[in-house]
Amino acid sequence: MVGELRTWTATVDDAASAPFERELLRALGKKSSLGAPILVDGQLWGEFYATRHHHQTPFSDTDSAYVQALIAILAGAVSRWLREESLELLAFRDPLTGLLNRRGLDRQAGKAFDVPSDSFRSITAVAMDINRLKRVNDTLGHSAGDRLIQSVARSMLKAFSPLPGSLVARVGGDEFTVLASGHAPARIVEAADVLCLEQYEFGPGVGVSAGAATAVLTSESTLTPADLFAAADRAQYDAKRANLSHTVISGDLR
């Protein structure tokens, strides 16, 4: 199938069938099998494989034709999905880190802020900024700066992965935002504090500053994602100006 990219059939007692396939049928306790390549945009994507019991008739040319028609429909669906996924990556993902970009974050935040009636949701935003990225770019080159950005992105994913549903986004050159809902704010701040203490191999003082803002939302809340992000950002600037190695928690959510 791989070599010729064609549909095939085999029967356990047919000497013309491939020996290894007959052995497999005996091991499975089956009488016949059918395999067909799944071609997506001209490339081998996978295999359709089916077997029949001893009391059933072996696969025929009619069965092969039916499977080929079915696979054509499947291949078309996979091809469309791959194109849509590629477009989504371009539209909503940062190419350097693979994280959500600003547009992707805003789209996901809209869903997080959509709270059902008669319920509430605790949601926390963390704004982070890389310290001394410009110095790294100026002294070590932009390739080193890119590696630093990627290192921070990996650290953030590692720190927040224990909090299911957390969104990590790169929203600017040296700016990142985390949005987490359904978790205790203290747990989110704890993860951010771990990042504030981490040092990177690009010189002294290279790390991140962080600010956090939390709100409890209901279906009647008028707070927007932009409001929460802005509050976390203001707290982050306070942490950066004071050269703090812990997360500053916002107290001026507007």
C-alpha cells in the first residue's frame, strides 16, 4: 500500500495474499482484510484497514470501490481542516513562540468572560514583561533576543500548565499575558512568582516582572477583558519600576 498507494484485499486461505497479512489474519481470528491509503493533497496521510469474520464473505471489488469513495470524502474533510488550522495558526498564534497572539487572546477572553446566568467565575490576568530584552538585543544580537523570548515562553507554559485552561499569550515584543479562570488567585500568583525568580543565561538582571488583577464575574458584570488586562498591566509597571522579584497584585481595578 505504501509503495504503490493502492487499495488491496487479502484472504487467510488465499495463497496469492501476502504471507505477513495471512499471518496477521490468523492471529486476529479473521477471514479477510482490506487496506486502502488515505491520500491528502497528494501525500500519504494514513491507512484505512478493515477485517471480516470467517462467517462473512471476503472483501470484493465492490467493497473496495465503496471504501475508495468513503476515503475520498474523508481526505477532502482532512484537507479542509488542515487548511483551516493553518489559517488559524497564522491569525491567532505568535510565529516565534507558538503562543496565542493578542488577537487570539482577545477571542478566548471573550469566551471566558461569557458567564452563564445564576453563576459566577473567578478570573485572573497576569501581565509579564521581559527585563532588559533591549540590552540583550543590543549587545548579543536579535537572534539572542529571540532565544530569550522563546525561553520565557517555555517557562511560562511550564509554570501555568498545572492550572488547566490557563491561556498564555505573547501580546507584544517583550510582553506576555496569562488569563486563568476557575483557579484560586493565590495559586496563579504563586506560579507567576516562580517566573519572577527565574534567571536566564543572557546576563545579570534578565528576567520578568509581573502584575496580576483578579475579578469575580457574573452574567451581570460590565467588566471587560481590556479592563482586567489594563489593571494587570499597571501592576506590572509598578513591579518593573521598583525592580521587584515578586508579582504585584492590582488594587485599582476600574
